Amino acid sequence: MDITLVVALVIALALFFDFTNGFHDTANAMATPIATGALKPKVAVAIAAVLNLVGAFLSTEVAKTISGGLIREGEQGIQITPVMIFAGLIGAIVWNMVTWFLGLPSSSSHALFGGLIGATIVGAGFGAIDGAVLLSKIVLPAFLAPVIAGVVAFTATKIALALTRKSDASQGGFRYGQIFTSSLVSLAHGTNDAQKTMGVITLTLVAAGFQASGTGPEFWVIVVCALAIALGTYMGGWRIIRTLGTRITDVSPPQGFAAEASTTATILASSHLGFALSTTQVASGSVIGAGLGKDRRAVRWRVAGRIAIAWLITLPAAGLVAALAELIARIGPVGIVIDAAIGLGVIVFIFLRSRRSVVAHHNVTDTDQVPDDASALERRKAGTP
């Protein structure tokens, strides 16, 4: 198959991943202001889309981590090929769609990294992965960032709730404050997550010999990636918004403000350092920390446990799917066509299956099916068994 055609196919697939990243991660910024009523659902996703677009132009450090650090260069140049990247994207997109359908705020970033790593191991061997970059820029931030964000959110919630006890009117002030902090989260999300697709496309161009090794993303790459993630964000990942906004804990305006401020600070600091962290993990950690700041029993630990399991298995699960896709792709052009057909089939099946129980802007805050872990607290307050 002509290398130009393969590169074009990979770029198209990368932009589709960027689109899924947008609707998968809209909840990171807008779940809590939607849950507290600070913003109407449609207005929230529109703001998030615009600020994701702007944020994508503010930094390229994370893109450089992916395009020039994760995969080693060998004697013949970078060891990953456009076909391996194609297989990696198949793994990332399939996992994104599965977790979106289940309403799990898993990491789109780790799905991407897992996909690239799984395909590269099959195609070029373990030695092609730079373990130091993987550990320092991806694995360690994955463990530290949500914990740090949770601790900051816990502390900020304690302070915010202490202030609101003195004045009920301040609850409204925090609700307005959420508009500002959620907007900052969207901007920060653009500076981190949009960069990952930029890095993948740049990596593809370098691997195919269309761009010099060690260079950053071209301007046209920045533009198309920014547009793709903004469009995906505007579509709204309503299933994940429901989980993050209403199912982990019942979020009050002070808690939402604290969670969003914590998320913003963590993401912006990580983007500056070139850490390709999961904004979803940071946002989820912040919401859990905000819930703990109010009452330990207010957190629905069964939901939090499911999210934690998704965090742990995302990278290996996406890697396994990508590894299988790479094995099939090694057949030749027919293998690439088979991969594309299977991937498209899975996407269409999940989408059609999701139409049986639609979650959209009109019912995203419904709590009739929220898991019951925290209901004991409410029953105790009401004096019922």
C-alpha cells in the first residue's frame, strides 16, 4: 500500500480519536457546573468547545513528549511505522467507545498510550519503548496527579464550606465562580489533551519521512486537531457527565468550585512540564476529594471503585486491542482493510446499542438510577431506616 495513502488514513483516524477524546472528556470541565445548575447543559458544552479550541494553541510540550520521546529512534530512524500507529489508534478508539458506552470516565490519554505501546511492542519489540519517558512522563503522573488534585480539592472544599456556613448567600457566589473555574478547566484541557493527537500525527509524519525528526507539530496539524477536539467536545459526552457530576457524590456549588480549581491547577502545571497526564483522572480525583471534604460517607465508593478499575486496565486493554490490530495489519494491505472494517463495525455496534438508553442534555442530571452507596447517609439524616 502506498505510504502516502497509509499516512492519510492514519491522520484521518487520529482526528477521529481526537473527536472521541473531546466528547469523552467534556465531563472533566462541565460535569460539576451542570450538576449544580451553574450552567445549562448546552451552554456548558458550547463554552467547553470554544475554550478547548483556544487551549490547543497555547502549548505543544505534551505533543513533543509523544512525537519525540515515547518511541525510541534506532539506526534507521524512529522505530514505529505509520501502520503501527494506525493499529495503536484502533486500540485507543475502541476502548474510548467502550468506556463512553459504560459511562466510565476512563483516560483517553492512557488509551492512546496503551494503543501505541501495544502496537509498537508487536511491530518493533520492547526495546522500541523508552522506559524512562514512559515512567517519568506518563506512569508517575498517572498515580500522582489525581492524588494531588484530590488533596487540593479536599482542602479547598473544607475552606469553601467553612465560608458558606457563615452566609447562605455565598452559595450563589460559588455557583457563579464555577462558571469561571469550569472555563479554566476547558482551557487547560485543550493545552493537554489536544496535544496528544498533534503528537501522534507528527510522529506519523516523522516515521514516514515527511517531517524531520525532533521537530514539533506543524501549524496545520495544530489547527485540525484543535477543531476536531472542539467539535467532539460540543457533541457532549453526556453519559460520562452524568457519572462524574451526579454518581460519585452529590456536588454543591462550593465543592464544584473547589474541584474545578484543583483540576485546572494540576493540568496547567503538568502541561507546562510536558507531562501527558490523564485529565479525566485529575477531574475524577478532584470530585472525590471534594466529596471527602464534605463527608466521607457522601462518596459513592462503589462508583469510585469502578472508575479506579477502569483507570488500571485502560492502558493494558487498549494495548491488547492494538497488538491484535498490528498482528492483523502485518498481513499487508488486506490486513489494514480488515482492521478498519472491524474497528468501524465495533464503533457502529456500540453507537446503535447506546440508542436503546439515550443520555442527553435533557436527562443528564436525572438521578433515578444513581447507585445507592451514599443513600444511607441521607436516610440517617431523615431518621428513616
